[in-house]
Amino acid sequence: MPVWQQLVEQYADTNVELVAVAVDAQGADLPRPYMQQAGATFTCLVDSENLLSKTFGFKAVPNGILVDETGKVVHQKFGGFDIRKPETRELVEAWITSGASVVAESSGGANVDPRVHVLFDEGLDLLRNGDTDGARAKWRQASVIDPDNYVVHKQLWSIENPERFYGDKVDMAWQKEQLAQGL
């Protein structure tokens, strides 16, 4: 988040607006401290129902979607859209300063099995009704159907291991280890 805040400040005199979205079934209270810590002055939303994944078909974060002034999506990259990577920063800065004509090839979303979305929603309903074990069971089923779906894994892991996701720092090394082990 701090790098995005620096970019917002650097290009404050443009008409570009950044909107960040956290995908977190547990709601806004848990990701909010990261935005506050970064001093974010840009709009931050929380997709607690996984609507963006359903719409765009992504299985991982971070994602980047560039939308022009007419509302047309001119670039999308799902998974790995990391502003700390020089190629990503260059792409975003070129788009801000020169417009959509400089945008490189986009990557589309993945083909997510519809059963995964059904299980995600069932788990979300259970979580909201206080049945954490039931939610975990549904999200485990979804993970078996789609073992590459980080969005589902993250919801499950953040309930089982909140210390790896919330607090001072997100434990990316642990998450990569879990993915490598197929958990």
C-alpha cells in the first residue's frame, strides 16, 4: 500500500483515480489497519463477497485493471500485478502520462469452476451466521475442486491462521510455502 500511496501523491495533479480493493470475507475491519498504516488517501473498498473474482474470473491477487475516462477496461492483469515490479510501475506510469495507447497486452481471468463460487458463498453465509467450522469446511471443499485458487485459500487460511494475515505484516513466505505444499 505505501508504494501505491507514493504513486498517488506523485501524480496528484492528474485526473487519474486509484481504487484499491481487498478481498476479505471477514469484512473491512481486518484490512483497514493496512490502509491506515500506509496513510492511504485513495479509495479503498472491501469485496467481502468475492464479487470481483466472480465477475473477472481471477484466482489470485494482486490484480490490476486500468479503466479509461469512458469506463472502458483498457488493461487487466490478474495475479502478480505488483507495483513494486519495475515493469508494472512503468506500465502504470506510462498509462497515467500517455493514455491507453501505451498499454501492453492484457491477461484475462481464469476459468473458475462454478462450484467453487457456490461453495464460497455457502461458506460466507455460514461465517456470517457464526459457524466458522462450517465455513472452513465449505472453503476446504472449494480448495479441493480448485487447488490453484488463492482467493479461496486466503479466506480459509486467514481464519485458521489470522497471525499470518493481520497484524504488523502479512506473512507472504508462509503463504507461498502453503501453496507449494498444495494446502
